[in-house]
Amino acid sequence: MFRKYLLLLIVTFSGVSSIFAQDQLLVNAYNRTTTSLNGNWKYIIDPYENGYYNYRYEPFDQQEHPWASAFFLNSKPKSPSDLIEYDFDQMDELNVPGDWNSQKAELLYYEGTVWYKKSFDYTFTKKEHRLFLYFEASNYKTEVYFNGKKLGTHIGGFTPFNFEVTDLVKEKDNFVVVKVDNKRLKEGIPTLNTDWWNYGGLTRDVKLIETGSTFIQDYFIQLNPENNQQIKGYIQLKGDDIEQQKIQLSIPELKINRRLKTDEKGFATFEIPAKKVQYWSDENPYLYQVILETKEEKLKDQIGFRTIRTKGTQILLNDTPVYLRGISIHEESPLRDGRGYSEADAKQLLEWAKELGCNYVRLAHYPHNEHMLRLADQMGILVWEENPVYWTIDWENPSTYQNAENQLAELIARDKNRASVIIWSMANETPNIPARNNFLNKLAQFAKSKDATRLISAALEQKNYKDNPLIRTIDDPFADQVDILSFNEYIGWYDGLPDKCQKITWKIEQNKPVLISEFGAGAKKGLYGDKNTRWTEEFQEDLYVQTLKMIDGIAKIQGISPWILVDFKSPRRVLPVIQDGWNRKGLISNDGQKKKAFYILQDYFKKKANSE
Ligand code: GCB
């Protein structure tokens, strides 16, 4: 213990604070022994990062004797003569989880640093246990401090991370200070330019996770994609005593009870025959109770087993062709303003998708919270998950690539046991240039190396075939790397009027399943008029009618995810009265009212489902 403490001190004061590494992520945070740190946190708005840098612009947390003005110290005057120019305890509070923009009017457009502080007491359930501070997400760059010591840094706004606090935690008066900075960056993932609100803050759950002194850090338990009568995977232990450890893997309903032994790295692999599996599908979302037991821990999960692969132009779920009746979704709460984070938020969004007739959702344009995936598993909704590589990022920058890869690694680490997830999407509407091609090829290779049980895709763009504006094609070298060819198209909205759909023919030459990952039109709920008047419900309705008719003529199409389920906030959308800061392409308005086009798509999906 003392040795670890010393190491931490060295790391903290040598100026090299650690960046969170995804191989430290505790998977299945949902079923562990946890203490929630949700609730009210004190906060300080710090646009000049005055609590982080001294007047020479040197970070306080890299100095041996940081000045008491450093916010991470949570300093208090010890005598009346002490000069300390901040006091968390006298500040206002923000709710965690939750973005700051939707909680305080003064923070609506804010992009910069906010400091959070929470104090708490803690008693271990067992003395020799370990403790981790876990963040489900924090947007965008996060510096974490615990009882005045730096734990590390995390970059990326939508994936989980954790730091160990075993040797720092006390029974009384612990304090966590977190610096969250949501400044957009050219070299960031995403970059400066997006079409969604840049919600900042501790946007998802924060908790303490208590583990054994040796603990299950990670596991991957899925059907072998090469053999659907076999469950295959690995378990990774970390901690004090990882070598030659016994792990019991049981799936009682399948009468699986396998004793595994770890190697010198705490790693155990397995291949277990599983003959009578009820396969998970959209129609029968069957989940098995899976139990992992070590001498110190018992960890449960609910896992579905299925295969997903492509054959020619078909997508096969458990070797049966499946058509993806989908919709795109942003992670915004339909119940309050702001980022969605709760199970109730996720439930409302997915129930609407079900009501629409969906068996599939595209979670755009970044990883959504874990509730979405857990519920999709239970409700039988297939899922596309997406890395926030969006539009034109800094393709040539090696640290940008590393950042994209880290975020994808964290997403795969979190969700690789969710049967509902069938597609990892690398990117959205990226330009066809050599630097981007190298970037995405590398990313796709990485994703495949991490997870062979899912399909790779990306939302690509369509273009004119041989300069003929009435024939469209997908001409993009990245199309060769994907398992599913997906593209966005806005014929009838950014490209002519809806009746143009009937003039277009398609020449898609790749022998792959094709998804239309986006199409759509903006409409203000309650604005009625003729079908050629923009922003009316009739215009949007007609666009759906025309597009669906066009799509029926494209043989390779195996699914669609129109843009989008609900209106969402975007600073790009400034047209008064109509937009007022909202992208209006939702089939449902931001106050939960269905527009006419909702029923067109519902009807289409009903017919599709019946014809399958
Ligand atoms: C797109 C983008 C999406 C936008 C949408 C729009 O192609 O992928 O993020 O929000 O168009 O509404 O313009």
C-alpha cells in the first residue's frame, strides 16, 4: 500500500500526470458494489483557468508546492490573515449527472472550464478491498483530483473511465475535485464543427466501485462467430494476486459451470460448448444470467448470444436475413432539456422507436449512455454505435488519431458484451482524401482486432455517377473496408425538392448490404401548409413518402435510419420562430408531439415487418 502511495506522489509531482488507459476500465460497472456520488456538487466557473494555472501559466498540479490558490487543493484559510480567493463550500450547486448548459442560464452557451467539488465519507465493506472512482462520462477534457492529489486526465466526452483511490480514501471528509473543460478543439474528437450542442460537465453517473484486492477488471463472453454452438471469450483479473487464480464461469440455464485458471498475466480464455442456446434476436431478446466467481468476487451480468454476419448483400442475424427498420437518435432527454443520462430518458427514446416499428437504432454521433444499450438488449433493438469522428477532423495529426482510437477502445470495452450492438461505426460524412483514408483504415483494423463479433461501418456520402446528377453512387475507397455500406442522403432537402427522389436512379456497385444511415427534412410541429412549403409537416411527410418510394427501388438496401427521432438542440440552427436553436428534422418535436411523417414511417415499417 505504502509503495503505491509513494508512486502516486512521484507521478503527481513529477509533472507527468497520467492519462487514463482503457485497459484499466472496470467493465460492467452496473452490477458491481457501488456507492453513488450523484447529486449536488459545488462548482466554480473558471473561464481563465485561474484555479489551474499560476500567473506564469504553469499548471499548479505539476508543482511540488502548489500555491493554496490551486482549486484542486480545496483550500480553506487556516488563520484570518490567509489569502485564499475561492471557497467551494460557499458556491452554488450543479446536479450530477447532468450537463451544465441546461441547468444554469449563465452556462447555456458556455465553453470552457468548470470545477466541481463533492465531499463524502466512506467505509469499506471489507478491509482488504480496493476502491475506484468511476465516471460514466464527462465532456470533454477532465482532470481528476482526490483529497488534494491528482489521479489523472481523461479526454473524450462520451466514454467511461476510472481511477483507483484505495490508498487515498479516508473514513471522513474525502473530497473529489474535478476540472471539466468542454472547449472545442480543432484537433479534438469531435472537432470544432458539429451539428449538436456541446454540452459540458459531468454528464453521466459518478460512483465509487469497491472490488476485491484481486478483481475482475474485464471480460468478453460472446458466441463464437465461427461456431454458434460455442461460447468463447476471456476474463482479465487485476490486482495483488492474479497468477494461477481460479475463476468459476457459470451460466446456470445452459448448465455451464466451467472452472478456469489465469495465466501469469491474470488472463484466462475459454471455449465452451453450448448446444441449446436460445439465440438473442430482435424478436426474442433472450438474456442469460452469467456469473463470474473468484475467491473474492462474484460478478453477474445478463448476456445475450447471437451471431451477426453478412453474406453478399444480406445481413444475417443468427443466420437469418434481417432488415433493419431503424431511426437515428441523439442523446437528449425528451423529459427535460439537455443531455440524456437516465434510464427513464433512454426508455422514452427506445419506446418511441418501438412505437415507430423499429427493430434497430442508430445511436448518433457518439457513444450514448449505458442505459441505452442495457435497455436495447432487453427490448430487442439492434444497435449501431458510433465513434465521434465527424465531418472534417485533423486527419494528419497523430494525437488526433490516438484520441479517436482511445475513445473507440473505451466504447468497445464497455459494450462488447451487449448482444444488441451489431455495428461499430467509425465515422460520419468524412471527406474522401488520402489522409482520411489512412486514418479510417487504421481505425477499422483496430476495431476488428478488438472485436470480431460485430460488423464495421461508417456513414459515407453518395455522389453523382460519372458526372450525371441523376444517377447516384458510392465511390469511396473506405467502402472496401466496411462490412456494411452505409451512406447519408438528403435528396429533397439539401438537394432539390422531395419529388426529385423519383428522378434519381442508383448504381451501387459494391456487393455488400447497404444501409441508408440518414435522410430527412425539417418541420416545425404544428406548422401546416402545402407540401412544397419548407418547414411544414406536409413537406416533411412528402419527403418521407418520396424517399421511401425511391428506396424501394434500390435492391441492396437492408435497412434505414432516417434523421431523426426527436428534434435536437444545435447552435447552427438559428432561424427565428422555426428553429430557435433546434434542428427540426425530428419525427417528434422536442416537447414530445409526433409529426405527420412519424405515421408515414410507422406505416412503412409495419408493412416491412409483415412482409419479412
Ligand atoms: C447530416 C449530419 C447530421 C446533421 C444532419 C442535418 O448529414 O450527419 O449530423 O444533423 O445532416 O440535419 O443536416
